[in-house]
Amino acid sequence: MTTSMGNIVMQSMGVLDVVSSGVLLLMHFDWIGWRLGFVMGMYLLIKTYAFREDLASWLDGFCAIWMFVVMLGVEFGLTFIVALYLFQKGLLSLL
């Protein structure tokens, strides 16, 4: 059974989306510091730029901006919606 390189990249980005959702929730509850959140936020911004023609990538950009807002200490219920979006997007990429 062979897999194409594009499929491997898509699945890798799906895993990173799931990790990003977890990092966002952990930052929201102050269980981790800002450094990992910064790395994951930059990943989402780079992905937004790389796939800027796609609407889902623009939503990733919003998620990255929201991750930076959470790093500043803002707590709001939107965090759970953003984390849920990233989680479901990542899971769908893995299928």
C-alpha cells in the first residue's frame, strides 16, 4: 500500500491542528505558558499564507490571531468554539 506525499502532508497538518486545539485550551486554563502557543499560532499563520486561496485557511488565520489574544490573557467563550473548529478540522484531515 502506497501513500502519496500530499496525503502525508495533509495528515501531518491534521495532527498539528488537533495539537493546536489542545494547546489553545491549555493556554485558556493557564496550564501551559505562552511559548508553545506562539509556535502553534505561527504554524497556523504560515499555513494561512501558504493556502491563502482557501476559505478554511482564512479561518485558520483567525484561529491564530485568537491564539495570540489568549496569550495576552483574554478569556472568552469563543476559545472553546475556536478549539472545537481546529479539532474537527484536524480530525477530518486524518480521515
